[in-house]
Amino acid sequence: MQFKPTSLILGMALALSSSALYAAVSAEEAAKLGDSLTPMGGEVAGNTAGTIPAWTGGLSTSDDRYTNPYANEKPLFTITADNMAQYQANLTPGQQALMQKYPDSYKIQVYPTHRSASIPDSVVASTKENALNAALTSDGNGVSNLNEGVAFPIPANGLEAIWNHMTRFRGGALERTFVQVPVQANGSFTPVKINEKMSWPTYLNGETADQDNILFYFVQQVQAPARLTGNVLLVHETVNQITQPRQAWTYNAGQRRVRRAPQIAYDAPGTATDGQRTTDNLDMFNGAPDRYDWKLVGKQELYIPYNNFKLADRSLKYKEILQPGHINPELTRYELHRVWKVEATLKESARHIYAKRTFYIDEDTWQIAVVDHYDGRGELWRVGEAYHLQYRDVNVPWIAAESLYDLQSGRYLVGSLTNEEGIGFDFTQRFKYKDFTPQAIRRLGKR
């Protein structure tokens, strides 16, 4: 398995003071964005083998986001438990473990690689400003001088890389209705229907409160099944959650009251997940990074879920997607892409159910594509995958679904599925600050 450290990583090892870890890049380095590097920091050039093409601007825009531009392509080959040794240099330990656990059903179908990612011109410009001006705070748990877009398109360390995932462009503001599905080992499931509203501060209409340390505002409302309806979560996601912890409130329909919810963080159980994910598992990783030591290992070529238009097909039913053990592999698409490998190791003084997490982050989008999670014994426990989709109508690279497989119990969780939910992700919505207040979730929570 070959990793390719960049000159920035090598230079970091020579730094004589900690301040070198937190500085923005030089104008000369930033000038590479849009030249030898893509606007978000990926390498424009393809690989020497020709199996990863050069980036040429991404997919063109289209009003019909769900039309599959690659519908006529066939898999180049299929990886199974029988032949995975041949491809193990391009697979994570978690992917290999899934094949070993489900040798008769789990497989990875590998298609031609298409570097489809693109973002709006305004975000291209602000990302370049970030390269010149954004910096980690002295403790690494926050970002200063942050504009819209990834904070550190030319990362120097693991903290900057994980911050890129958390600050990447996701449309600015949106409302989405989707299902989150805990799937039992025998394949049985009950979908949980959820409505979420999100807005970055600059996309709010009207007067707002102090936004200096706000990354985004978020409201989550469970709409089905009936036993869970009426419960609402409100989050003001702060940039530096150590100097100002995440502000969270919940409305409990049974108690008919709003409460502060400081426990909505780290490894607290996620909403309506049947205990199958932690709070910071949502979106592959979110929240304060302070409980881990972060190491930027380098780059690797990996088979990751990409261009999953087939999985997003509006004619699919959830019963066709979800099967015992894992998502139906006939519906998923994998491609060879370069990823950043980042290792997060739990600090000796910290507590979390995951003692180690290995993140594989797509170089073109900064979307975490795959995560291997290890328990306190050092055993591989859960494997997370994000099924990339380019939302062509708004130039947003995001996902068609995300999964978290439990290798020990045989259960798994799938989130962000929208096949039976109409538009699913609606990026046209704009909100006011008053939509993200405790008073607002009290009104939403009434059954």
C-alpha cells in the first residue's frame, strides 16, 4: 500500500515551532488552486496508470439532478471475498472485513472513474481566500478567518483535513426529507422519516444573532413512525466547540417542553438510530475534534462509492435497497479515486466508544468516503460509507445515502435515503434566524 506525502507534509516535519501547524499557505502555494490543483485542492492530473483521469471541471449542470449520465456503463470488474487479495491495496480493512463477513452476498462493482465534482464559482473564490487566510486556532479545535468553502484546500496536517470535511460546501441552505433505517441482522426494518433544515449564517434572511463562532444552524424533526413524532432537535453548530460548546436543545413531545441538550455530542446515541450510531457519526464525522490526535498519513488510491445515481433512482423502493447485512450491491457504484488517509487516535485523557478511527477523504470533494472504526480492544467494529452523488442542479457534491455497518452484531444503519420522499434535498429554501430558536422547535413539536 503506497502513500504519497506532499511537500507540505514533509515540510511540516521540519517545523521548529507549533505555530507552523496553524498558518495559512503562501500566495505561491495558493496559486496552485485552479492550476495544478483543483479549486478544492485535489490534483488535476490523473494517475500514471491511467485508471484515474485528469479533472476537467466536473459534471456539467443539469436541471434534472437524478438523470444518470453513466447509465450505459458496465462494471470493469467485481471484487468479492474470493478475489479481494488481488485488490487489497485499494481496499480499506473495513471493506475487506465486510467481504469476509458476507462472502456470499457482499461485493464491490468497480466502474470507470469520473471526476464529477464541481462547486459554484463564488465558492471557488472564497475557498482560495481560505487558503490564504484561514488558520487553525492555537488548540486546533477551531478555525479563524473562515469563508464559505473548505477551510484548508492545501492541508498540512490531520486536523486541517478533518476540518475540510466539516466546512465543505453543502449548498449554503437546504431543507431535506429523508429516511434513516436501522436494519436488523435478519433484514427487517422500520424506516424513520426525518425532516431537516440547515443554514449557514450568510444564507439567513433578516436579522440574526451574533454569528462570529457559528458554522451552521440545524433543526431535525422526526415525522414517522408515530411513536417518535413530535420530538425535535435544534443545534447551533459552533466553529470552536471548546471555547463555545455546541448549543443544542430538544423538544420532547411527551413532556411538552424544550430543554438544553449538552449531551448531543461525541459518542452519545444518535436520534432514532436504535443505538447503531453515535452523534458524531452523522455525516461520517461532525463536531469537536478535541478527543482525538489526528494524523495525516498521506494519499492512497481507493475504491470508494462514487457517482451513485443508480442508488438515487426515484423508481427504487427501500425494500429493494435494504437487505440482510448490507445495502444491495447491485445498486451501488464504486470507482478508483485518490483519498487522503487520516488516522484519529483517542487521547489517553479522553473517553469515546471508538478508540481509533481511520478516515478516507475524497480529494475532489472533501467528503469522507469510508471510515473504519475500532473499539477499545483495537478490534474493527463499524464500517461507514458515504455514497457520493453530484447534485448537478446546484453544483453540490454530497451523497445519495450513508451507511454504518456493525461487523459484530450484523446490524447496520442507512441514512439520507430519499428515493420515496419526492425532491429529497431542496437547496432553494431560505430561512430566518427565528426558524432556529427554542421557540420555533416548540411550535414544530406539537402533534
